[in-house]
Amino acid sequence: MKLPESQFELTSMFIRTRTPDLRAPEKWLLVVLSDFGDESGKRIYPSLKTLSDLSGMSKRAVQDNLNKLESKGYIGRSSGGVFNGQNRTSTYVINMEKLGFKYDDKGKVCS
């Protein structure tokens, strides 16, 4: 199994993975999310505004597509909740197995 050597390689792996059940905006948002992840696809926490800015989608479209990705099993999400009267950013996890990736013995993504 080959480990991606850079974020560029990991993003390329995401783009090249066949996902016939995803529409283009869903896959694009998944690619944008992957840019924030660690080697395991975990600890992803960009704000809706950041996702909106980087994806070119409205905040509403980002929310809708995140819901679709979650319902199809591509991501998991935990609500950030409210702390001191301010909304906290949700945390996302990409389901790498759903995309056909495996993990090495250190928990890093392999192709």
C-alpha cells in the first residue's frame, strides 16, 4: 500500500476515486474538506464560512451538501455547540473506508 507523500497527493487520490453516488457539488465539498484533514481524515474543523468561501458555494448549499455527504456515509459530524454564547465549529471525519482507502499500522491513509 502506498502512503500519500503530500496533501497534493491525498487530494489527487480523492479526485480520482470513483464515487458514482455523489453529485459534483458533494464531491467537490469532500475534496475541500480533505484539504483540512490530517493523514487519517479526522479532526477536520473548518467553519461554514470557510467552506463556503473555498468551495464557491453559498453557506446554505454547503449545509445541504454536508447533510447529503453525512446521509450517504461519506462523513461523520459532531456539532460544535455553543460556548460562551458563540457557536463553535463542527468537527468532521471523512469515512476513508467508504472511499476505498485503507489505513496503515500508524493510522495513516493508504491507497
